Amino acid sequence: MSKNKSILMNMPGDLRFTKDGEWLNDQALVTNEKVAQYFSRNLRWDAEHSSFIVEVDGKCVLAEVEDTPHVVRGFLTEQLPWKIRLDTGEEKEFDASSLSVNLENVFYCRAEGVEGKIRVLRSPLQTLLPLISEHTNEYRVQIGNEFFAITKDDSSTWR
């Protein structure tokens, strides 16, 4: 990321990160995983352009983000603390206390070093479902011997 003003470049077609964690260029799926991870690693919010951008070496292109700028692709549960695998390919410590769910039953969490909420995709969510239970008007997830409340997320913003 550049501290100087980025030069906005034109790109054929639009660049979009879908709510399902897929990159599209001109409505075509970006199938090369390395390219998709490259886009994700260089994606950030830019106040100057009032948009998300993919920025490399001071040059950027606008990118539409349907929900959140990052998604959880997997949970690494072999040892505590658990980790999450992001769309960038990075692994971050899972903060179970940040787990939330919105009115459409979409789950989100947060991770250190990642700005904003992170959408938990349906496939990795299957890891958590057997660990979720209802307790006195709230849902909780059990990680190891600890229980963490799942908060309601009424926000429509990624932050």
C-alpha cells in the first residue's frame, strides 16, 4: 500500500469481490487462485476514491465489494487457539468473542490486523454449527472449554 496518492488506472471490465468470496472480472470468474489471492491481499478501502481499490506499487483500480472485503475460507481446529484461513491465503487467530450473525443468518468475525468484519462462508461455517447451542435467549459457540456469546449484527456496513 502506498502512502502517496494512488494513480487510478483503467481496467477492461469491472472488478468485483462477491459475497461468496469469488473475484469476478467483467462478470467472468477469476479461476486462478494465485491471482484471486493477489487481488485480496492488495484490496483496501480508499477514502480519496470513496471506494475499495486493488492497489499495487502506487497504481490502483476500483473494485466493487458485495459484502465484506475478506471472507473466512476455513477454520484450523487442530489446536487452541483456533485459526481462520482468509481469502488472502493468510492464517489469523480466530477471535471467537467477535462472532456475530445478521438477520439473514450470515456469520461474521474479526481478526487482528484485518480491518472490518470478515464474512464466514457457508462451507467453513459447517465446522462451527455442531458447537453452537442456545442458552437463555442467546446462542453460544463452544471452543475448547470456553463458551462465547454470538452477538446479533444489525449493521449493514462492512466496518
